[in-house]
Amino acid sequence: MGFLTFLLKRLLGLVPTFFGITLISFFVMHLAPGEPMSLQADFNPKMTPEMRQRLRAQYGLDKPLYVQYAKWVKGLLHLDLGRSFSPDRRKVWDKIKERLPVTILINVLSMVLILVVAIPLGVRAAVKQNSLFDQVTTVLVFLAYAAPAFWVALLLMLFFGIELNILPVSGLHSLMGYEQMSFWQKVLDWARHLVLPVFVSAIGGLAGFSRYTRSSMLEVLRQDYVTTARAKGLPERVVIYRHALRNALLPLITILGLSIPGLIGGSVIFESIFAIPGVGQLMWSAVMARDYPVLMGNLVIVAVLTLLGNLLADIGYAAVDPRIRTGLQTEE
Amino acid sequence: MSERVFRSGRRFLQLFILLSGLVVWSLCQCPNGWAAGQEKPAYGDAIVVGSIGDASNLIPMLATDATSHEIAGLIYNGLVKYDKDLNLVGDLAESWEIKQGGKEIIFHLKRGVKWQDGVPFTSKDVLFGFKTIIDPKTPTAYAGDFLEVERADAPDPYTFRVVYKEPFAPALSSWGDIVVLPEHLLKGKDITKSPLARHPVGLGPYKFRLWKTQERIELDANPDYFDGRPYLDRYIMRIIPDPATMFMELKAGGLDWMGLSPIQYKRQTDTPFFKKNFKKYKYLSFSYTYLGYNLRHPFFKDKRVRQAISYAIDKKEIIRGVLLGLGVVATGPYKPDAWFYNPNVKRYPYDPEKAKSLLASCGWKDTDGDGILDKDGRRFSFTVLTNQGNSLRDKTAQIIQYRLKQIGIEMKIRQLEWTAFINDFIDKRRFEAVILGWTLGQDPDIYDIWHSSKTGPKQLNFIGYKNKEVDRLLVLGRRTFDKEKRKEIYFKIQEILAEDQPYTFLYVPMALPIIHARFHGIHPAPAGISYNFIRWWVPKNEQKYILP
Amino acid sequence: MDRSLALSQEGQGSRWIRGLKELCSNPLTLSGLIVVGLLVFTAIFAPALAPYDPQKIDTFHILEPPSAAHWLGTDGLGRDCLSRLLFGARISLLVGFVAVGIATGVGTVLGAIAGYYGRWVDGLIMRFVDIMLCFPTIFLIMAVIAFLEPSIWNIMIVIGLTGWMGVARLVRAEFLSLKKRDFVLAARISGASDMEIVFKEILPNAIAPILVSATLGVGGAILTESALSFLGIGVQPPTPSWGNMLTEGKDNLEIAWWLSVFPGLAILITVLGYNLLGEGLRDFFDPRKKR
């Protein structure tokens, strides 16, 4: 079986998964009580039942559920996610589009930070298994994991933003004078604003990745070829970083793909704390306002990102390990 | 911003409605808004305001949230507005005549007013706004008052005439800033898809500059404003969803104006830093919070039971514990400084013994010794519903729960997400009791909340209150124009409500804005502080933001 | 050889003691065990340990700093923070156990079916797992809780129902490798039914990784509850949970540090404890571990 066939098969396999996702989200949402009505309008004395009925018809909520779903899928096939139910009636894609870059930027940065810190930590912990270093880092990464993110965020804001007054408290960039800044000043300004959010969104992930690297590394270090390399008298550094690490990191690719939904999910907390206008906040307010189209649109985007991540991980894997292409993969 | 009731909760909108179509944003008519004899105001600088929620739509008649109305209030004007003493005065209207015993109003409009794109403002814009708001295709929540209109026309560019089916006392006040729209930009277009929703063109003191969703909204001073250019060059609203972050941002210098919570007001802002850099204000907000009973429920049919609960709740304790003293006891559906407020109605001071004996007289006794009263084998246990994300209401509910338990009533608390709350519980009448609030208008008309014809599905008299005398008075109040006569009518209504206790009226909270000390010209008045916002200014040497 | 099989040849009692001893030889695991033990103790004896009724309101003494009368100060309604913290331990324990119990139960059953029957059953279940893994779990939880009532039971059920995918994959993998083993084949030849093979032969041998993932999951569930509390849809007052105490405290961080520091530390230490214990168990059960 060629690589192309493999790719095609994988891609086709994603289609039912994708529609499964939309189906589940659609029905979970619509089974819930409550209806999308611009919040206070519901309770407004000037809102007559007729007007309400008219709004429902405008939103298409008077049709049976399966009709609504079919309509939504039809739109999706034309890459149309529909219009928001909120009073601004904007296109869902426009709403997501303006928020997505910030969320992706922060998540990519925090992912990089996680990998840069967690991999060396994990490797060293594995090499020196059960040493003091191993134990201390274990406790430290678990401490970082165990601290509720919003609490850490506030403590950091209080310390760096108020007590030391060296970092901005919230927002994405300075309010005044930003437009006059040079490109590099702007970059610096963004960097200062993003230090805390990126840090907060990263620390929770350290534990997972460093522990994963550690156990994966331990596994590899037990393999024959590592023993062979050692027996050949190669320096320990070369053995570990050239031979062992490369193989140990392979499974991490899968984990990376799978961690996308979790990262975007975590965004709602730090975006709300740091007043960052990202997808997390959009999704949260959509949940609260029963803004079905926006909610569906967001879930679709996250699903697509995750599926893409998984696909890339698969391709990466297949490129490295030809056995997978031929369908020998039995576990996970 | 006079409506900037503190919201200690999340990004939920306040559980209030706008009773009057007229948004309370009102700008000072007189250019001499500052006290005489002071130094001359300077132009320049900007003000940064913090808001928990983002705006939704900047066409006022399409928006229902407080933030949208705050911003739109600076961009649009109405025919009339309330001045600092809450008197109705002309805004875009130079004057008006009331004819046919109140059935007809003729507005004479100001001349030379221009939309921000340079097109002159005329009576056609008002007529267009009116036609739009009553158009069944317009998804607005404010059509109600305008459906009372029989016909409206614009005989010439500076005259607008409206005739009502019957005399309608709240008529004049309904012609506020939600109904005036630029006809030349909207005519023949679908208002729900109009770009004006995000790039408004108004004729008010500020012009739209930019709106970054969920981040900030910026407005620039309108140099051609008909009532004089505002002093502050720019108005920036920053959206900060978390109240703790917002307060830190204030401290770090990133905000000039926000609404404080009672704890922040009392305990966190008396430091030398705040005294030097900020000024705090407090005044009664235009709202009240209540415990409402479902009067169809067998527990609450008897007014003695409701009275007993009112006696069992220590309202002063709630004001002490929840508002930290920053509020007053509510005795009825109005705030104490309104001209139609009746101070002499029956009150319910904290008296648990009286509560117990009242309950005993209705047959509620603890016969099985479990600490909870019972009657005919039924325990006195009910659930109170309130909305999520409002920490003041949440604490209030917990205090009430604690006090009721002491007289043998078990009250469970259930917090609900707003839309589910309204659709599935209030609208379908599936509730026993609620803790909610109403926003108050400047007009005493409360027909929609208390008239027995408004108890139908999805209507506002959701507790099912029916009183023939109140019904009669409510109708009479709507048809009466004489202020003294209206006052008498509404005094009587308050007496009946106080006796009946369909709600236990709890408290009127205070609005607690804090503003940076560099702003001059702020003079608290019955209308709050923001009525003269365009006359606020910063001396040249204190200006913080120099705009290019 | 599989570790549990090796151990089963010894007597039950001595096996337990020896295992426990070995487990405790790692100081990190030991501290995890102590933390979890203390939590269970606190949760059980909260009414006896708490100096006050955790719901007793006293508006004359709100936001008082720690003192002899109130060791950990009072909250925004004048309630004793220590008492609330102790009772909060019950909720945290309950949320952790029930949510993880549900996740483990669902995950084990689905994973076992998928692994044991293979083929299209496996394909179907794993496709479902893939679908569930594409959702940002917190949003699914948010959506459901915001739509339903945020009662403690709903919260536990939803956290559980969105967290079973990892267990399912784990169990499936174990089953795939175990079902081809000699002792399973032997059982099959001797005429055991599918149910007997699954529950009597395979599952007991897959218990170790399930236990490890469950232990690690408890910490995650406690953190999820606190995140939900931050969003206002966690365990509802007046029931004290560490999550809602921390959320109340965050708004008063500067003037009432005790309101957020103590529940924050409680969450921190507990979650840390569960993770250390889980990691220790993982090492302990690791068949390839160096002796």
C-alpha cells in the first residue's frame, strides 16, 4: 500500500468522525432547556408573545430538530457556518476569525514553552531515575499541575502587575500610543502582555509532558540498540540525545495532536482572567446565551484543528515507521 | 453609567429590565455644567472605562444589554431626555405641545443638527425610526410603548406629530434615544444586517472610532455636536470579564472609571493611594431586589404567610452583610428618592416571634419535632430560584435561608443560568419563589408588572398577583397627566402592595462608581453622575493621554 | 511474567503488607498516601473537627483575619473558614471519587468490549472515543452544566462522562494483549462464557493500570470542579467546596488573603498527593521495573 493510499484512507476515515462530532454537539445543545433569546429581551415588558414568535421564526427555531440540523450541514458544505443569534447577527465565521489568531498564538507559544521545559526535564529525570533531581522535578511539575490556573494567574498579576509593577495586568497591548510604536516596539509590547498568560496556560501542561517524556525515555533506554550503542563505547550524551531521545519523542507527536482540545478548552479560564479576546471567551458567552450557531462553529473549528493535528501526527509517524502504513498497527 | 450597578458576578448581564424605553443616559442641557468661579475647563485627554461585558449591537433599538446602551447613549440622542433632577427636558426637540387631553404630541425639533456624516437631521429621521421600531420585522424589545400610537407624521422637516389611541402618560418619555435613526443610511435596508450595528453613525457628543470585539470600544469627541464639543477627546471602554482583574487594572493605572463592589468600596479603596488618585461616588441605583412568591402555590396564597416571611427576614442584616451598608431597605416597587415614593407604607421590621405566631395562626406548627413547620402532613419547605453569577443575590439568598430556618422554614437555593431560568421556570411558572431585581424607570407606570391582565404566559406579572383595586389604579395612573393626582394614585398602590406583600421587597443597592481624580466637573445629582459627562474635563497639566 | 500473577502465589495477608512496605519505601509515594489518608480522615470526621457550623452566618464579623476564635478567619458572610474548609474536604473527596468512578466504570466496560470482541465492535467504540477526544472537554461540561442544574451530582456525572476515553483506550490495549495469553485460552477451552473470561480472567490482570489512571484522575476531577466554580457553574453555595471558596476568595485577594490561600493550598496539596500516589502506584505495578 502506497503512502498516498494510506493518506487517502486516513482522510476518508476522518469524515464519519467529523460528522459524529457535529451530530453529538448539535443534539446535546438542543436537548438542553432554555432558548437563545437576547438575554434581557426575554424578560422585557415591551416584548409581546408575537414578537417572540417572530424572533423564533427568524432563527429557524420553529422547525423540527432534524430539519435544523440538515440545514446546518447544508450550510457547512458551502463553508457557511451561519449567523450568530446574538443581537448583532454577525456571521459566525467573522466572529471566530477575529478571535482565533490570538488563541492560537498563545496556545502555540505555551506549547513551545512546555516542550522546551518538559523534554529536558523528562530526559534528565529518566537518565537519573530515582535521583534527587528526579524526585524534586516530579514534585515541582505536579505542584504546577495541581494549582488552579485562575488562582495562580491572580497571584502573579498581583505580584508582577501591582507589587513590582513591571508587567501589565491584562489586555493584549498598550491602549495609548500603540499605533505610533515601531514594529519592534509593538512586538515587545505584545511580549510584555503575553508573558503571564502564556506562563499560566503552560504550567498545567508541564507535568503531563515531562512525565510522558520520562517514561517514554525509560522505555527506550531499556532497548537493545541503546545497550548496543553504549557497548560500542559511544559517549553517554550521544547515546541519550542522538539515539534514545529521537525514538522516545515519537509517541509525543500523538500526545501533541490530542492535547489541542484541552489547550483550547483551558483558554476560557486565562482569557477571562487576563481579558484576552479569544475563542475561549467567545465559546463561553455562546454557551451562556444559547448562541447555537456560534457554539457549533467553534466546536467544528476545534474538531477540525484536532483532527488535523491527529492526521499530521499519523503522517509523521507513518513517514518514520513504515509498518504503520501497512496496517500492522494494533494498539492505539 | 448612572446605571452602572455593580455586578460582582461573571459576564452575565444584569437581571434587570429597562422599564422605560428611555435609557437613563442623559446629558446636561446647559453648557455651564461646572460650578461657577472655577478655573476654565480644558479640552483634551481620554477616559478609560471598565466593563464586564461587551456591547452586542450599537443600534439602540436592537440592543438589550446595558453596555450597548451606554455606548449608544454617547452616540445617539433622543427627542427628550432627563436632566440632572430627572425632569423631562428637550434634547433634539426644542419644544413640544401636548393636545387633545394628552392624546397628541407635537415636537418642534432643533435646527442645524447634523448626523456625524454631515447630513442634516430632520423629522423624517424620527418618523423613520418610529416606523422601524413598530415594523414587525424589526427584532426589537422596545416596540410596546410605540404600539399605543395611532398615527405619526412629519408635516415639515422640523415638526414631528404623534397621536395616541388613548391618553398615555408615559408617552412623552418614550421618545428617547432608541427611536431616532439616520434614515439616509437605513432606508430600504434590512436593519438586522446593517453595518451601523458595528459602525454607528449618530448625532451625539461622541463619534464611533473602533470596536475590537471583547477587547475595547473607542469613541472620539464630536467637534460639531449641537450642544457643544465634549471636553474629553476620547472615550475608551475596556472589556474585562473578571471583576478581580478589573480592580487590579484600576490599581495599576489601566482604568479611570469602574463600578465598585460594596467590599471594594468599603475595604479596598480607603488607602492613601486611592485617596490621592481617585474619587469615589455613591448614590442609590435605579433598581431594587426582591423575594417574589408564586401566589398560585398553596404555601403562599395566604398573605399572612408572606407577611410572616417578611417579618422573619432581617433586611438590615442583608444590607449590612451583603451591601456593607451601601444600600437602603426597599419598602415597595420604587426607590425612596423618587417623587412618587410613599414613605408611610406598612413596614416589616425583623421580628421572628411575630413571624412564628402569624404562621401558627395559619396552622403551620412543628408537630413532628423535626425543626421544620408542617401543616396537614406537609413540611414547609420550598426552593428559591435566582440567577447565576450575581454574588450579591447569592449572598442575600444564603442569609434568607439561614433566617428562615430559624423560624422553621426550609428554603433551598437553586441558581440557574439566565435563559433557562426565564424560559423554563419563570415563563412556565415552574417556581415557588425567586430572588430577582427590577430596574426602575423615571415614570411610575408599573402596569406590566402588577396588572392582573399581565399574568399570562411569558408576561411579567409572573407571580400571578391579582388585585382589582390595584388594576383600577394602574389604568388610572396611565391615563392621568396631573403630577399630584398621579402621585396620589401611586401612593395608594404602594400601600396595597405593602399590605399584600406579593414580594418581600429587600433592598435598593447603591451605585458605587470610582473615577480618577484628574477629572473635574463631576457633580452628583438625583440622576447620578454621568448626566453631564460631556462637561467633564482634565486640566492641561494633569492630562494623562495626549492624543496625536 | 505478570506481576500480580507472581504475587498471587503468596498468602493474601503477607502480600498486602509486603506491597504496602514497598510502596512506602518511596518518600514521594508515602507523602501522597499520607495526604490522601488525611483527606479521607478529615472528610469522615469533619463534623467532629469543625469548631463551628459551617453555614452559620454572622454579618457582624465578616472578612475577619485569622484569630484565636477563627483560626482561618471568616468569609464574606461571617462564616468560619476552617469549618468550611473541613466540610469542603467531603465535597472534594466525593467529586473526585464519584466522577472518577463513573469515568473508570464507563471506560472499563467500553474498553473491555472493544478489546475483547475486536473487529467492528472495536471499530465502532474506538470511533466514538475519537469523536469524544475531539471535544474540548471543559466546553462539553460547561454546556451540559449550564443547561442543566449545577447540582453536585450533575457536576460529578458530567465530569465522569467526559473523562472515560483514556481509561477505555488503556483497558482496550490491555485486553488486546491479554486475550491471547495462555490462561485465557485455557479458560476458553474449559468452556467458560465470555462474561466469565472477561470478568474473572482478564479484568483482574488489567486492574493495575486502571487503578493508576483512576488515582491520577481524582486530582484532575478536583481541579475541574474548581475551574467550573470559577466560571460560576461549580458546586453551589451554601455547600462549601474548595472550588467555590477559592472563587469567592479571589475577588478579595488583597484584603482577605486567607479566603483564597487556604482553599488554594488545600486543592494544591490534595491534587499533588493524588498524583504522587498515582505515580508511585505506576512504578510499583510496572512489570519491567528494575529490581
